[in-house]
Amino acid sequence: MKNQKIEVQGTPITIYKSNSEDYISLTDMLKAKDGEFFISDWLRNRNTVEFLGVWESINNPTFNYGEFAIIKSQAGLNSYKISVKEWVEKTNAIGLKATAGRYGGTYAHIDIAFEFGMWISAEFKVYLIKEYKRLQTEENNRLNLDWSFQRMLAKVNYKIHTDAIKENLIPLELNKNQTSLIYATEADVLNMALFGMTAKQWRDSNPDVKGNIRDHATIQQLVVLSNLESINSMLIAQVMPQSERLIQLNRIAITQMKSLIENQSIKTLGNSK
């Protein structure tokens, strides 16, 4: 999953997902702290160690309690110091991660990151939680929209199949000259079947229009195009010649387009764009 960003009191904070869990950059959070303060300072605190130990015991079945007991006994002493990397290596912890690379730094599971936010300031912690919840709400709304769209496509495909059973449509087909040509890419086979022209032919006919032939397709055409891609893959596996596949795909495209144009569900979906 691509890294995400939130902004807390003017400080950009990176979030990334690992094993379906969100981790927040403590390195980014430190930039909001007044004065010198290091993650190692936080990690050497006895209260921090106790909190991390409780969190790991609940969430990590492979947590090394023996090493944790040694660290806990030394935490808070002036001579005691431990890095995140050492903490992870010794205790097999999963709540903290030290990463390298472009987005390198120290990351913490959201539960721990919220706790660390208190070390920045109480106000910072409140705004951190608020911004994280806002991000989650936006993500849930997007997932719900995707789910609704997939559900709509399922209904549409059902409509296509039932219409095919009810009616025996005789669509207009591509002429012999069109079906006898060999097209350079399979993408253009689908373009010919659905739009009656190749991508280049569309560009030549629309020199002043931005995008490509598919960018300007209707919602109905995009649904059919998705279906044609699956069908074409099956026909290729059957070693059917390209010219024969084009004829088959063209007939399917016309049949499905007629079905979708009459489908009120797709009209509603198209109007909501």
C-alpha cells in the first residue's frame, strides 16, 4: 500500500501499512517537539518500557519475555540506553520498526504512536488522533464507494446474461475489410470490437482532444470493455485466430451494449459521475 500523510499542527506525518496494521512515523512526529528530544530518550524511560511490554504481551505471541525482563530492570538508570533496533532484536517486538530507504525512520503501531504523541504534548496527541480518525473515515468512504460500484457491476452482468437468454439479438457486425485486418495489439482488437476503430484511428480523427479513446468512453462502454478483456483471454487460450476473435468480440459487444443501454441501473450510475 502506498504511504499516506496526515498533517498535525503543521507537521506532515507519514503512515504506512504493515500486515494490515497502520504504523506512524515517530521520526516525523519528533519534528513537532520543542527542544532536543530523541526516541532513545523516550525508550529508556521505565514507564515507556512497561507500556511497550504490556502492548507486546497482548499483541505479540513471540515476544521475548526473558530479554524484556532484563531491559525492564535497567530502564530508568542513568547508564541505561537502548535503540529501537536493539529493542526489536532483543525482544522480537513488533510494535516498533526501524526502517531504511526513502521513507526510512522509526515507525510505531498506532497504539504506541498515540502514546508517544503525549511526549510531544497533550495537545499534539489529541490532534494526532483526530487527524488519524479523519483519514480512516475518508478511507472507509472510498472503500464503501468501491464496494457499491462492484455490486452494481455484478447486477449489470446478471442483467446481461438474463437478456441474452430472453432475446436472440442479431447485431450489425464489422465488415469483411475490417475483420480481415491484423491489428498490432490485443488492445486494438478490443477497441475495434467495441468502438469500431483503433486507438490511432481515434487519435487521427480527434487531434485536438486530450486523452485516448478509452478516456472518453461511456460507463456502459467501460463495463463492456471489462467483460471483453476476460472473454478475449479465454479465446486466446483456445488458440482462436485474431480475426475470428474480433468477429466474436464485436458480436458480444453489440449484444451487451444493447442490454446496458436499456438498463436503468447503469443509467443511474452514469448520472452520478
